[in-house]
Amino acid sequence: MNEVIKTFREKLVSQFADLGDPQRAQYQQSYMKTEMLFWGIRTPEVRKIVSTLISEYQIETAEKWDELIEYVWDNASRREEWYAAIEILNHQKFKQWVLPDHIVLIEKMVVEGAWWEIVDPIATHGVNRMLLNKQEETERILLDWAQAGNIWKRRAAILTQLLSKKKMDWNLQQEIMGHSLLEKEFFLQKAIGWVLRQYSRTDPQRVMDYFTQNEGRMSPLAQKEGMKLIRKNKLAK
């Protein structure tokens, strides 16, 4: 194991231990409904610590970056260490390295993380960056995930373009969501509704047309979430 990577993690854990709040950690664990322990650190603090360490330790190749993420992830004893691995994945400094070459690691994080607060930032930032960097290859991955038996891979595929606004590939998004429209799973329907609600800020007519075209196939949850802003704006007028 590279000494820089080991030292990076040691300092990360040391700072988390210093800042940890046991009372907050207990609340976080209860709120997230997980058996995994927490340090009791707020997300901005996690982000600041990770950014400082990235500046301090030179990660000069995509291979070392991948190795660092996996080492922090695999050795995590508390949930904020998973958050740290995600921050390293999504960090602006490494955006050019987020490519399909690293999909094995990213898929592992999605499958093992298996909860919304882990999967969502991986999808909306990491996988989205991959889509921007290498569109065709990433599209194939997303379409494969959209049909997976694992609901978290499906959710990740649905949410990848959540923040895309005018850059949304609407045809791709419709195809991805189409594989889960008839699924009863809460986390899939919530994701579909969330994407449609966000996209309605950019193109409300497309979203309304989508609901019309899929009448009878949309779950009440997806409809409620997806039409929330459109209904609100109509009432406002």
C-alpha cells in the first residue's frame, strides 16, 4: 500500500475522532436507520477536512486516486469515512479522472452503500461527471443499471441527471425511468418524482407531456413529487 494513501487515511480518521460528537453520532445513526456507527460530524466539516488533505497530499495519477477512494471506503469504521470517500470521488480537482475505467469501484460503492445518502451524491455528481466526460460509454452503463435487480443501481441511474437542467438528455432520461415506472419500490418512485420535479424548473411542458403520455403507469408518489412545482406555479397564477 502506498504510504501517502495510508497517511492520508490516518490523518482523516484522527481529525474525525477529534471533532466527533457522540451525542450527534447517536442521532445520525438513528436518523439514517443504519447499524453503521457515526463520528458525529457535519457534512461541511467532512468536506473541509477532505479538501485540506487533498491539498496537502499530492494524488498525481488516476490510479492513485482510485486506490485512495477504495482504501478509505474499504477501511471505514464509521459512516463519515464513506462520506469522505465520496468527497474524494466527486472533488473538482479529480473531475477529469471520473471515467468508465473506474466503474467497478463506483458500482461497488453504490451496491455496498445501499442507502439514499450514499447513493445520491455518487450518482448526481460522480456518475454525472462520468456522463459528461465519456457520454456513450456511460450511457451504456446507465441503461444497464436501469434494468438491474439491485434497486440502488437503478436509483443511481435515475438520479444521474438530476441537476443537469438544460443539459439533460431527455431521451436517455425517459428510457432510464421507463424501466422502473411499474416498480412499487419507494426509493425508485421517489427518485423518478424528484427528477421530474427538478426538471420541471427547466422545462415544465415536457414534464407535463410525460405525465400525460404515461397516464396509468405512474405511481401516485411519482406523480405527487413530479408535479409539485407545476401545480404550485399554476395555483400561484
